[in-house]
Amino acid sequence: MNKFLKSFARKQRGLTTVEYAVAGGLIVATLVAAFTALGGRVEAIITGITTAIGG
């Protein structure tokens, strides 16, 4: 019985690690998408300012 409990505890730790890895991957993917969209907007604003100044 003791062996079973130790094995079960190890499996639960492994599952938690996988869950954290998946959550981390989702956060990174969201940040990349947000920064990509923000970069396009910033570029458009800078281009508009440059055009308005006459540069």
C-alpha cells in the first residue's frame, strides 16, 4: 500500500508540472499575439505622425 501511495503522489506532481507548462504556453502565446497586434498599431501611428510632419 505504501508503494502505491508513493507512486500516486509522483504521478500527481507530474500532472501538475504538465498543467503549469500548458498554462505557461498559453500565456506566452497570448503575449506574443498582443505584442504583434500592438506593434502594428504603433507603426501605423508613427507613420501617420511622420506624414503629418512632412518627413
